[in-house]
Amino acid sequence: MPVVSISLPEELLESVDSFAEDRGYTGRSEVFRQSVRGLIGEFDDPELQGRELMGTVTVLFEYGSSDVENEVTHLRHEYESLIVSNVHGHVGERYCMELFVIEGTIEDVSDVVSGVRTVDGVLTVDYSLQPIDDVGGIPSQS
């Protein structure tokens, strides 16, 4: 198996080590392998393929991070055909939150989430998805 070198902040590495120990992993490599498998397969849900979805994407970053805010604004414009609504708010005294409501396919949602995750300085990205072709279990009439 090839050996890969990555750079992590010390506190994140300590969290990985604690996580591995607390949950019985054999070591860091096992944690990273499992994490990568999850990330790669994250948007590989056969039940959502080919369906029209609505979703929310919530992004958190530190207040005063103008570079991050500019990048997030750029992404909002890049994906404006998918973004139905956008809210910017403040959480506590330290953080900004962007909430995007999007509509599109699983591939569209994956593109938006991946785009936001790659912005340096974004602290968290969370999302939820809901098919809109059968809201409430009733197929839409086309």
C-alpha cells in the first residue's frame, strides 16, 4: 500500500489520534482511509440519482474573514442558477453563517458543496437534501 504524506494543524492531528483511540481504530491511517471512503461515496446514493432535489447548504467561517466571504460570494454567483435563496447571518460574536437553498440534481449539490469545502478558511459545511419529485410521498404531476 502506498504511503501518503499530508499536512495537518497539530490540534487536528491530536483530534484524529484521540478519535482513533476512543473508537478502537488501529491508527491514524485507518481513520483517514475510512474518512476518504465516506467523502468519495458521499453523493453516491442510487435513490437520489436522476431526481430533482432541494437542499440547504450551511457554511460557517470566522467573522472578519473578508477573503473567505469574497470567495463564498464568488461561489454564490457561480452557482446562481442553482441557488434559490441565500441568507447571511452572524452566529455568536465570532462567526458568519451562509445558508444556501439550492435546487438541482445530486451532481449539482455535490458541485456546490465541494466548491464551498475547498475555500480556505471555511470552518464547517453541512447540508441536507430532499427529493422534490415526491414531497410528502406523493409523486409530482408532470
